[in-house]
Amino acid sequence: MDKKKSTVSHHSELFIETPPSWIGVRHLQVGLLFLCMLFAYIIRVNISVAIVAMTGSSSSNVDVDTYEWDTSTKGLILSAFFWGYLVMNIPAAVIGHSVNNKMLLGGSFACASILSLITPVLVGWGDAPVVVVIR
């Protein structure tokens, strides 16, 4: 890395390390935001794919549980993600004023990822209402 001299005052000098010229902070931010959008899309879509296998009676694997959800229950589960957007905007804004933005983004993705991972276990305990709540 290159070191550039920056004068803080006339008595002290500060050497600041700059990143290589081929990548800048903006490039890093764009890459991280791209990954955030990619993961958000994956979390949003995963139940849409999984609900087909969860409710299909023609599964060749007998070890996988299937659920007898009607069309309206499936629609409620699939729409719960967007209801969560509506309900959680105000609390997220309040939390965003008191918490660092990076911590809020990381924490929300961590919570959403963990809840997505434990969805199969929770569905076995509480059926469709649990899926609606954790979405």
C-alpha cells in the first residue's frame, strides 16, 4: 500500500495507508451492497421454492414431512414476507436512530438467515402460523 503524508497540524504528521489504486472504497461498498441485495433476494425466494416440496404429496423421499396446506394458507405464508416489510419499517427506523447502520443491517440479515435456517424445525412444532410469524 502506498503511504501518503497528511499534515494534521504544523507540528505533527500522519501517514495514511491508501488502498491499491485498482479498488477503492466505493467499489467495496458497491460489492457489499450487491451481496446484501443478493442475500435478501435469496431469503425472500427460498420459501417460494420450499413450499412446493413441503406441500407436495408425490415426494419420493418418505423421510421428509409434508403438510396439508390449502391454497389460501400457502398464499398467506408467501405474503407474510411482504407483511413483515410493512410492519417492521417503523421499528427498524426507530432502532436505526440509536444503532449503527452497519450493525442494524448485519443484525437484520443474521436474524433473517437464522430464522430461515430453523424454519423446518419450527414448522414441525407449530405448523403454518409459525411460518407466518417468522417470515
